[in-house]
Amino acid sequence: MKVYICDKSCCPAVEVVGNEVLIGEAANTVRLKKNEWNKLVEKIQSGELGSI
């Protein structure tokens, strides 16, 4: 699965690859393990993290 942050494929993306979630573009990529990603999603859904 790969989702771009904007409507164009030139923007940073969130991509699930194997047991990792990659966020970013080219050399500016963060790698999260699935459990780290799931924790981030939990924090967003609970309202602990929100828009800035």
C-alpha cells in the first residue's frame, strides 16, 4: 500500500513494505516497525495527537 500526502505522486508518501512503514521521500524517509506505526495511529485516534 502506498498513499501520497497530496494528490500528486511527487509529494511524500506513506508506504507499507513488509514489516515496515516508510514515511517521506527519497533520502528523507523514516522507517517505522508495524508496532510503532500502530502506536502512532492509536495516539491520533485517541486525540492525543492532532492537527497543528
